Amino acid sequence: MRYLLLVGLLVVAAGLLSCTGQSGPAPAVTPPPAVAQPEPVKTGWEAEWQKTLAEAKKEGKIIVYGPPGGDIRRALTEGFHKAYPDIDVEYFGASGAMVAPKVKAEKRAGLNTIDFHIGGTQSIISELVQFSAPVEPQLILPEVKDLKYWRDGKFDFTDNTQKFNLVFAVYGKVAMVYNPTLLDTQKVQEMSYWDLTKPELKGKVIYRDPRTAGPGQASFLFFYAHPQLGPDFIRAIGKNDPGLTRDDRLLLEWVSVGKYAVGVGHSDLQLAELRKLGVQNIKTQPALKEGTFTTAGFSSLIVVSDPPHPNAAKVYLNWLLSKDGQNLWTATSGYPSRRVDTSDATAKYADPEALVKPGVDYINTYNEDSLAIRDKLVPLLNEVFGR
């Protein structure tokens, strides 16, 4: 009986062990494979930007015509390439007077060799707007499109259609440069423009040739439009044996070495470069008694119609008008950007003499309405200086 009772107890114990799962180690359980979660689908501006950037990388480059000068060339090529290393920049630095005839000739021949142009408003309005594409439809990034980032809450277009020639920096044009060993600084600060036509400065003032687009012509637009100067003042300049040059660097060098006492219509970019090189004996006078004018200088752009690299052109446009692009532009050129969030760069890098100041009489010389007087000015310039 003891034997049967023992066997019975063993059977019951085995059954209990079987029911509680303690008959041996549990088998290893392999977790199910992780299911990859799809990336969220981008919509709106993000999708447009992603697509544009992908196509721009396939295009591989952009062709830009911009201001001359080594510093500005490096900024507009290396700065962009650092942000977008898959897109190369072919950059050609030249004045608007050189760019406009080339673009016009190529376009009329059915050639599309340029994507983007950064330059002065005169040559663009008078010759290149007809070969330009509207700018705003190509703005994609919110930090570029949102008007709260731009002065006065708006974009600044020079053309009356408000579509093509976008200005991204505006400043007060420095009235003249002079050699302080030849002119007393105190007397310069009290000068009128009419003093430039007096006998004591005969043959001692050099002007950037106003018969071609550029800072010289902008100065003469100001002279022509100013009620205290006008055509008679321009004729008086012609009678005082003026020097004329189309070489921006040469104008400044001749003033610095004393060949001329005064230079009018100088290139601000060239002056900035010469100052970095330590050129001596050249000072600036921000305004004379009659004031000065506001200008965009080289700080305006167009996207050329039917560009060979349309997506790269969009990427370049959005980069240039971004906060990073405009900070770099101001740091290199000294022109204060119209972006309101670049005030630190303006304070650090912009030429204080170029900032628009209260109490100074400024005339706008860079919009289409102002440039319309060019049609009246050019015949007068040919009369005074010859063709």
C-alpha cells in the first residue's frame, strides 16, 4: 500500500509541474523584425525646395555674372558652394556696361548662356529687363519670402511692373573721393558741387565716364535732376577740363597719387578693396551742400529668362537673399542689406558714410521713373563730352 501511495503522489506532482510550466527551461523567443517607418511626406514649400534642390544637383552648376573684384567673387562663389557643395558656380565679374551688350547679343542669337546677374540698376532697367524672368515666383524659402524680414515690409523692385529687378541693398552714395594732401578736409566739408567747376579745380577733377552705365552716370542723373544743379551745372563741368575714365580702379589710383585732387562717381567696391590693400592719400566726403543720392550700387539682381540651369538659379536666388547670404554680402561689399535681421552685420561691416542719414537731402536715382530722365541726360552728355 505504501508503494502505491508513493507512486500516486509522484504522478500528482508530475502533473502539477506540467501545469505550471516548470518541467524545463522555456524556449528562446525571437522578437518580430522591426518594421521600418516611412519618412513623413513633405508638403508645401519643403516639398518644392526638396525637388528644386535635387534637380539643381543634377544640373551641377550655375553661371553668374556679377560685380568685379576678388573679394566679392570669392564671397559669391565660395559662400554658396559651402552651403551647397554639389553645385558649382561659374562666375564672371564685369561692369554692367560690359555685361548688357553680351547678354543682348547672345539672347538675340537664340543663345542661353547665363543664369543669374548681380549688378547695377541702370544697365538692367535700360537693357536687360526684357531678358529677365519674374523673381517672386522663384522664391521658396519662408525666410526669404516673408516680407517681415525686409525693410518697410516689402520687396524693392526698380521696374514699374514690380517683377524683375530686385534691389537687396540701398545706401547713400558718397559724393566724392579726394586727396587730402591737395584739398583741405575742413574746406571739403563746406563744399558745394559748384565748387568743382571753379578755376582752382580746373583739370583737377576726374569723373567716372557718365556716357556709359555705372556710378558715373548715376552721379550725373543726380546732377541733372537736382533743382540747384541741373543741365547748366553739367555744362560747367565740361568747361572746366574734366578727366574722364571708364576704369574704376584707375580713377581711385589717380586720386591717391595726386594726378587729380577729386574723383566723382567712384566704385565703392573698388575703394573698399584698395583700402584693404593699404592705399593712402584718399578720403571720402559723404555729401556736399546740395546733398547726394540713394543708390543700389551693384546690389540688384535679375534671373535671366530661359536659364540653362533653372533649378540651380532658384537655389542661388534663395541663398543670396537668405540671412546668411545677405550677411556675407554686407560683410564683403560694405553695402547695408535691406534685410532687417542683418543689423549686426551692417553695424560691423557697412561703411558708416554710406548709411542713409536723417537731415541729408537724398534723390532716388535707381528706380525706373528716375532712370527715365536718362533719355534726356544722354544727349546732353554727348553735347558736353562728345560721343
